[in-house]
Amino acid sequence: MVEHPDSNRESADPVAPPPGPGERLRRAREAAGMELGRVAAQLHLAPAILEALERDDFGSLPPTYIQGYLRSYAKRLGLVADSILADYHRRLPPEPAPAAPVPRPAPAEVGLGRTRRGLYVLLGVLAVAVFLTWWFRGRSLTAPSAPPAAVQAPAPPRAPTEPVRAPVPGPLSPVASPPVASPPVASIPGPAVRRTPAPRRAAPASGVLVLRCRGASWVEVRDASGRRLVYDLLHAGEVRRVSGTPPFRVLLGNAAGVQIEWHGRPVPLPHRPPGKVVQVTVGTAPPPHTP
């Protein structure tokens, strides 16, 4: 019987890693023919949150709400939520192992070490004392005797001093008269030149938006140019002031926990239960004139 040479050859292709929870959610959504924005509106979540879930970019989302987002998204697509959450936990980094305890020396060893250190210190002090005693005693025996005091010779007599004569004043020199200063010449002022100030350019209208949080909420704020000013999770008791060009487009993940103020006045929000998303536009009307 002749065997084919390729009959016992094993496939060398590497096994592809299993898809993550975000990839499974994306495939299920595309298989169902559902758009990302439509699913986000049904779940009352921002589209950016679902995009981060499908990319497995969990670092850009608040850790407190990640499992709730995954569970809601999986149920909406008809997937088993526990399986999605298990994939998410498997992708988390493993917790570091606890460090091994450092063995402590026995009390007997500690006492013996202290006794030895004390003995070494005592021997060192005795050696220094013996050396100093020997050194001072040798200096006292070899020191020379002091020489006798020298006899001071008598001072020679002083010569008589001559009287000091006062100098005779000479003839006085004439005092020079100070020069006469010429009168200053008055300058004639010329015609004044008037400078017209350059016209000032009108600054673009701007405003300050105040966000006061009574509870934790995901907040996204964009100004009239579409520039993103806030994209963060705000906690209870936090106050965020936003400056930019109105109108502002505000997206709140928990509308019941956030109060919006525009020019010092609260902005009414549509009633939503806690944890629901609300999108409003603030700053379309000019601010009221205060006298």
C-alpha cells in the first residue's frame, strides 16, 4: 500500500486568537443590519461609548459603568451577557501575586547581636583611652625646659625736640568771578498732529456654561464650531465651567444628576430617570439684558 506524502502532514497555520467582547458585539450588530447611532439612541448612550466598546478600548471609559454598558449592549443584540462579561474579565491584566513575607530574626539572635555590638564599642573606647594616656605621658617627659627670660637693655635718651613754627601766610590770590550764563532760548511749539485711533475689531460672542453635578454622569460638550470642550466623567459635587462660542451641544449620560446654568440661570432639562442620556442645545437665544 502506497501512502500519499501529504497524508501525514499537519497544518502549520497558527491558531487565530478568539475575538474579544467588543469584536463579538460589532459582528452581531453588523449581522443584524443595525446602525451604531440607532442602537446608541435605543440604549440612551452616546455613540462614542459604543465605539469604544467595539474597539475593546476600555481604558477610555469609566470603570464603574463598563460592565453595565456591556450587559445592556449584549441584551440588545440578543447575545448572552454573561459570556460577554467573561470575555471582558479574561482580558483584564492579572492581579500581582502577594509579596513573600520577610523572615524576622528570633529574639535570641537580636539580643546576641546587640551584646556583640556593645562589646565591640567598649573595646574601641578602651583602646582609644590607652593610646591617649601613652601619648600625653610621652610628651610630658620629652618637652624641653623653658629658656631664661632675656634682660631688657635701657632705652637710649631722647633728643631735644625743636619748637614747631607756624607758617607765614602769603599774598592772597584774586578770586575768579563765576561765568555769566546766557538766557535760555524759548522753543516755539509747532502745530499738533492728531492721531486717529485704529478701529477695534469686534470680538466674537462668547459665553460661560456651568455644569453642577449632583451625581456621577458622563458629560460631552461641543461649541458652535464642533470643537469638543468636555469629554469626561464628572462626579457628585463637581462644578465645571466651560467657555466657548455658543450654541453648545451638551450630552449627559445621567441627566437627573446634572444641572446646567447659562448666564447664571438654570436650563430646564427633559425629565429622564437616573442613568438615561439627554442631549440639549444651550445658548441659541441671546442672554437677557440686565440694567
